[in-house]
Amino acid sequence: MNHSLTINSSSESVQAVADKLENILRSKNIRVFARIDHAEAARAQGLELQDEQVVIFGDPKVGTSLMQECPAVGIELPLKIVIWRGEQTFIGYRDPKLLLEEYEIVVHRSIVEKMSMLMANLVAELIK
């Protein structure tokens, strides 16, 4: 599989990891914009899909600065973490540092680096 996701695993269920992520985000006053349950949507259509959820979150003050520099980066925001079930539960995200080159972010480089650190710290907290 060729993708640009950073992937970690957890022994907890998809639901438990997504719940934990939401709680961590709220404790840090980070806005949760949405939580998408792909498996539930599939089942509603009579289809089968192992558990999979996406949590979408961020801070408009942070994202706005990036979009002021490069409006196209808006397709990547807010941040998101995907949690899915395979042989175990997996947690994946795109490292925001990829945005630096993809969107030629220069002025707000430090913001992207902080976003990258946030994502790594969130996942570290989820898997401990």
C-alpha cells in the first residue's frame, strides 16, 4: 500500500479510540468539527465495512493563517485522524509537514511544525 499516512496501532476498539481522541481534543480546547462513522454509513446502505471512523478537528485561528498564505491548503484542513479496524485497530494521519512542500508554505512554517507535533502527541496519547 502506497500512501502518505503515519500509522500506529492500538489494542482498543475503533469506538474506544475515537471516544478517547474526542475527549483529549476537548480537554485541550481543540474544536471537534465532525466525527464520521464510515462503517455505520455503509451498513445503512446494506453494505459491509469493518469499523472505521474519521475525527475532524482544529482551530480556525491556526488554519486561517495557512489559508491566507495559500488558499488551496484549505482542502487539507481541518486536521483529521482516521481510525479503522483490520487485524487490529489502526490510527492514521497525514503529517502536516507534508503541507510545507505540497503547498509551498513558507511564512507560516512554524505553525505547520506545531500542527505536526500536535498530531504526533495526540496519537502518542491515544496509544499509551
